[in-house]
Amino acid sequence: MAQILDAIPHNENDAILCCYVNATNQIQIARITNISNWYFERVVFPGQRLIFEALPEALLEIHSGMMASAILSDTIPCKRLCVQELENDEKQRENQTNIDDKEENTISSDLEAIIA
């Protein structure tokens, strides 16, 4: 996923896809300030979902408040906001199913040998 305005300053292979949802009824400001040579800031409206790329060590600061003042209300490690791709989940489930099937076949073969 490309960041149009603020490219991540490190190797893109390190980047993780993150999602934050503003579940409040207030406008929030989402910021990442702990990554050197990179500043990320977005306005997040009530109910809006923010999808972004970040480095795993990044901390998302959530600022909320009224018109002229904003208060740091939360700091969330981006690792906690990481979105796991559906394709990877499906592959993991398929691999686990294959392992389970092999184990079941082995147990069935062992039981048949014992009974016979």
C-alpha cells in the first residue's frame, strides 16, 4: 500500500498494514512521531476506519478534544493494530487441515493394524 504524502523512511518490507477505528463521537487526530525522519498525521472522523502502513515499532498517538484544544488520549503500538492478510489466514488454515488429515490417517492406519 502506498502512502501518498509521507513515505516510510525505511525498507518497505518492514512495513505492516494497520487499521484504527475511531469509535467515539469526536473528531480525532492520529499521529506517529517516534520514527525518525517520518511524521504521520491524519484526521479521523467519528466511525471512520483509518488504514495505513507503519513500522512495527511505531506508536500511534490518538489526540481528541474540542475545537481549539487536543488532548493525548491514547498511545497504541502499531503491532496491536496490524491487519493480517486474509490470504495468509487461509493458507494457515489449509496447512493445519492437511496436518490434521495426515494425523487422522496415521491414527486410523495404526488402529487397523492393531485390530488385524
